[in-house]
Amino acid sequence: MTGSDEDPRVAELRTAVSRLRRELAAHPAEFPDRGIAEDELAALAAMTVSGIPEVPRLRRSLLLIAGSIGSVSALAPGLREVRSAVEMFGEPGR
């Protein structure tokens, strides 16, 4: 980024999501919920384009992604990175 007003949390989330999307695309094994993970990662990527994402939606996507790829150990580091980026947004308002 070059001098933009972008929230650093959004930039971090975008980077983490992009990395996990690349890792998932390169992962050779097929698994039943791969499409769900791909769809939710695409949704997260779209959220980073439109400003500050809604925390409940971020958390929902994270849960779906974790449930979809949680058993694929090769993707665990990328998933942890996305989780950390989502957690930077804090708890959803109640």
C-alpha cells in the first residue's frame, strides 16, 4: 500500500485470504467441502474490497472455512493466519 487510508486490519485480512486461496487452489487432494471453502474465501476477499467488513459475517465465513478444510493439515497454517486476521476485528456488537 502506498499512503492509502485503508484500515490495516482489512489489508491483513486481504493478504491472509489471498494466501489461503492460493494454497487451497494448489492443494492436490479433493475433499467433500472444498467448494464451500472456496466460496467463503471468495466472499471474504470481496468483503475486503468494500471497506470494513461486518464482524458477524467474518466470523460466519471463518467457521464455514474451518469446518470445510479443518482436517486438511497442509492448510492449517493458512487457516490460522485468516483466523488471526478475523480476530483483529474484535467481537461483534451485541
